[in-house]
Amino acid sequence: MKTVLLGFASAIALSACTTTAPPPAASPPASPPTAMTGAETPSSYTKAVHATVRAERNFADTRDFDFAQRGFVATREDKLITNAAGGTVWNLGAFNFLQAAASETVNPILWRQGQLMAKHGLFKVSDRICQVRGFDLANITFVKGDAGWIVIDTLGSVETAKAAYDLVTEQLGARPIVAVIYTHSHTDHFAGTAGLVKLEDVRAGKVAVIAPQGFLSAAVGENVISGPAMQRRA
């Protein structure tokens, strides 16, 4: 139980001092592109690469969009998820620009991927499993147990986690959360815990918090020890 409580506490404390490191930069192309003439003007090299991509890929095949929409139940009407001070924590409408045709400056594959990833809301995966997607960097999964919800990963903030749980409750009815599972120590998978359950309920044994062995050490190592350097790099 001590390890479980430490894991819960770290989910709250570490969220204030963490950041997500950007992916490593892609390798440069074999032939360097010509100079850009403006922020929204792609080079001739970029245009040629994108033309090749459009010719090689079957963009008329929209099955991926059907797959991404499968099981959709509903989403929030208010696209802004805010904190107590009224500040925006997450904006569900931030990627609405992707509904338009791909920009000439963006690889068409990346634009299409962005369109797929921008879909947000509550999705039914199976009779007992649902997910809220697009409310944070990660997805939050709700497994319907006999006594209540088992939550897998809790998103990256109290506000987004609460918004996800509120949507599930609104659409599927009120059920308590009886267990929370952290799959790993990235903050978008544990930092929203306090938006779902109370520490006193964990202490009282009403909610189980389950994490991988070494979770606390990994979370501190990444988000406290390495966090400042990661933030400066970002």
C-alpha cells in the first residue's frame, strides 16, 4: 500500500515540473532543398517531394477515417477545457484547420495523420471497454468492472482527466472508479489522477492504484532530475 500511495502522490506532485521532450529531428534529405522564399511558400524541392507522395499513395482510400471514427459515441460541446482560473488547459478545436486541404508546406501523409489524430470524444471499443481520445496527448481507457470503472492511464492534467470522466458519466451513467492503472511514467499517463479519485479514498482502500515496479523512481528520474534539461531543450 505504501508504494501505491507514493505512486498516487507522485502523480500529483510531478505533474507540476514535467515536460514532454520533442522527437528527434529527422535526417536531412539526400539532396538539400532550395532556399525558402517565405514562411508559407514551399521550395521547389518540397513541392516535388509532396507531388511524389501524392502520386505514390492512394489518398482516395478513406478506410482509415472509418476506422478512426468506429465506436464514436459523443464529445464535449464546449471545446475549451479550462482550469479554476479560467485559463485554457486543452482546446479540442485547436486542430480544426486540418479539415481543410493539406498545406503545400506539409507532407500530405503528415496532414492526413493529423486529421485522423484530431478526432476526439468518447469511443466504445467493446461492451466493457471505452476510451476518451483527443483530450490530451494520451488516451484514457475505462474498463467496466463489476464494482466500477478501472481506469488505464489518466491523461496529463487534472482538468483533462475530469473532463474525460465527466463525458463518460454523462453518456454512460454514474459509476465509481475502483482502480487506476499507470502503464508507464510519462506524465500524460498518470498526472491526471487527482481529477478522477481522491487520495483519502486510496488510503481507505476504496481505490487501488497500480503501477509498474520502479514507477516512482522512473517518474522522479525523468520528470524531476531530467525535467529541467528536457524543458530547456524543448
